[in-house]
Amino acid sequence: YRNLGSLQVQAVSTKATYKGNVSTFIYGLESDHFRMLSYKTKESQSTPKRQQVRYFGIPAWRWNNSVSAGIKDHTGTLTARTIGKQGQDPEDTSEVERNTRLGEYTEYDFVYSGELPTDTSLELGVSNIMDTLGGLTVSSEIGTETNVDNSLYQYTGRSYFAKLTQRF
């Protein structure tokens, strides 16, 4: 038998949405914010709980915003997704990688949605419009030794998609 430890998480998630129209023109705004207050782990009964907010994989916050506009059955939506700064867990890393940090990262996406005749809908989109790679290390130096930059979020850069749905 083995004690698998414990995990204690406290977070706040808020979301605000506004939708409106002027004649046939429709518009909407949406903001979604997630704040990690506490993320404590205890690996076994004999180890103390450790706070891990702001370490890799556990950002302190995320913030997603979108703006949409269109007419009747045709809408365009622009979304910005931002993730907070992160760094290495000092207890789980080598001396060389200890100063590795990731800065804030924002990615922009666009989606067109349209209703077509005969109960068909179409979505066309571009993910990561700016063609950036997320999660690039900002600082990873000790003396003259430097780690190779790596990416944790966006490996593909800009991508395109299409979705056609037929309802019967």
C-alpha cells in the first residue's frame, strides 16, 4: 500500500457576457478570467504541503476575451487568450534550469460562423493569427551556460480549420 498524497486547489473563475443588436446587426462581448489562489500538493504523509502556483503548468491566471459581430446568420468572432507568467519549481529542477522563466503569452484566433441553406452550418477559422510560438523561455542562464529555448503551449504556429455541419 502506498500513500498517494493530496492536492488542495482554490481558485476563482469569473465570466461576463454582453450580447445586443441594432436592427439586423448583432454584436457580443465576452470576458472569462480564471485566478489560481492556491495549488498545494503533498506527495506523501511524511512531506509537507507545497504551494505551486506560478510554476510550469500552474499559471496564476488566465484571461480570455472575445468580440463578435455579424448580421442574422453570419458572425465573425475574434478571441484573445492570455496566460500568466510561470517559472521552474526550485525543488524539482537542476541548478542550470532554475532561472528558466516564461513570460505572459497571448494568442489571437478568428472564427467565421454562417448558416447556409438546407439546414447546413459552416465554420471557418484561423488559430494563432500572429503565428507565434507560446511558452518560449525568457531567461534560462547561469553564468555563460544557456538552455535551449523550448515551447510549452503552441507548437504548430498558425493553423486553419473548416467545419461543415448538415442537420437532418
